[in-house]
Amino acid sequence: MPTIETTPSSASTTRACPLCGAALHPDNLNACEKCDWVASSAEQPSGGTFRDRTAVALSVIPGFGHIYKGHRLSGALYMLGAAFAIFAAIVASTATAGFGILLLPLYWLGVMLQVYFLEDLVVAGKRPR
């Protein structure tokens, strides 16, 4: 009876670039030489840094988190915006039987989310704006 020899195929182990579809070099499967794609590394913190969470906590007073991260001008503008948001929510609440005051937590949440994902100029060593 004849025997059938099977050889493992190395072609099935090659990976393709998710952007351009080119075959990735076997020595470096995390980067594409053709389109400069680089796989996201595990070095990036998934839950944010301590400074991000601190900036969110400081944003209970809108603008303080931005100043903490080195964005002085935008922090001052968010403080001014908070005064306007309080005034607008009070005016809206008089016309909506008090429900307009619920717009304030939306402003605070927006400021907190924005400062969480904002670049930290203090840690990056860049000149504060």
C-alpha cells in the first residue's frame, strides 16, 4: 500500500496587513513595511493614567482638570463656560418647570470626558498653552 506523506504548510502562518493586505514580514508581524501600519502595543494603558483620573476628579469645578493637564487657556474658557451653562440652565428651568436644570450634568459630563482623553502637556514636557 502506498504511503502519503504530509508536510506542514508554512504558507498558512503568514499574516496580512489589515490596511493594505500585504504580507507581513515573519520577523516583524506588528508592522507593515508597505503602508507603515503599526499594531497597537500593550504599552498604552487601557484604563487611563492616574493623572487622567485626577483631572476628571478636579473637573468637578470645570476647567481645573484642564489647568492640571497644562491647558491653561482652555481651562479658563471652560470655567467661563460653566458660568454661562449655569445661567442658561436656570433660564431654561423657568420655562420647563425645572427640567432645564438637568442640562447642567450634561455640561459637567462633557467637560470630564473631554479632559480624560486630552493630552497631558505636563507629562509630555511640552510648553503649556
